Amino acid sequence: MELTPDSSVVFTIAGLAINKTIFNTWLIMALLTGASLIITRKLRPDVPPNRWRTTLEVIVQGIDGQIAEITRRHDRRLLYFTGTLFLFIVTLNLLMVVPGFDPPTASLSTTVALALSVLVAVPLFGIGSRGLAGYLRTYLEPSVIMLPFNIISEFSRGISLAIRLYGNIMSGAVIAAILLGIAPFFFPVVMDMLGLLTGIIQAYIFAILATVYISSATAPVKPDADEAAKDPS
């Protein structure tokens, strides 16, 4: 039983082995990019929307609405980042029902890379919103004593994201393989349906957590009590 697509080599380029994890990741990236370009190629007010464009608009508006509920504001940068993460992960997870397709999210290297992208995005968004000094000051809140704990908290978030996504996809694959040996005709259908539901939920949770982490780094700074008292307004 193959638990991770890392061990399957698809082809080799200049001595570099391209396994299923890398190949399927490139494949889904090309699929999403191509589909977006095709659907939005006539994105003009004078062209009536077709069903594909309407579907895409509903998805984007739904993601934007979820972000606005969390952050209490519309942030296009956050929409582009977390929206892309959600669509990428949910597509990977949904295609697990396709015979021969091993989702890259079943590889720890993929989930770690996704978690690292969030870890890098948090300070970048924070610095862009508050400035370098303002963002670094958040590590000293509510006091200087909390500096090491705040730093540890940043890294623990990434570890949590990676392990949660990887663990759920991997556990689903293991259970499906066991049940396939017990009852090869009935259980695989049930597990595929359960896997689809779990894949959507995991993509949603990952995107929501990424939104919460970035939102906390970009939230407007509240004025100090002393400064608020001095302000007559």
C-alpha cells in the first residue's frame, strides 16, 4: 500500500526525479490557471456572463464574504492569497476520487510548503499594513516578557496547519485502503464520498485559519488608553 505519492517517480529531468507529488502539483496549477484564463477571457460589462463565469463569480464572492466576516473589512490582497489557497487545496482533495490521481496533500512536503507560505505571508501582510516597527511591536504585546512566547506561537501555527492537513488526508487514505481489502465493492464508494466531504472541510479550515492569522497581523492598532483620554474627540 502506497501511503504517499513521494515514492512514485513519473519521469526524470537532467538527473532530477519528478515524483507524483511534484507532477500532480504542477498539473493542478496549470489546470486552475488555464481554467481561470478561459473563463475570464471575455470578462467585460458588454458580454453577458455564461454559466462558468457565473459559477466562478459565486465562488469568489463567497470567499470574499467569508473573509469580510472574519476581518470586518474587504481586503483584496487577502482574497487573492487565501482564495488561491482554498481553491488549490480543495481541487487537490476533490480529485482524489479520480483513479490514479494521488493528491499532493497526502505528502508532508506539500502541507509543510503550504504552511510555510502562510507563515511568510503573516509578517509580509503585517509589515505592509503596520510598517516594520509597528509589526515588530506586536511581538512585545502585552509586555516584553511575552516575546519568546509570541515567537514560538508563530512557528506552532505553521506546524499545526501542516500536521492537521496532512493527517486528515493520510488517515483517509489508510482507512480506505483497509476497507478496500475487507469489502472491495461497497466501502470504497462510501469512503470516496466521505473523502470528498473531508477534503472540502479541510480546505475550508486551512483557508479560514490562514485568514485569521493574517487578519490578526493586519488589524488596526487600537490607541492606548492614555492617548484616547487626551483626544477630545
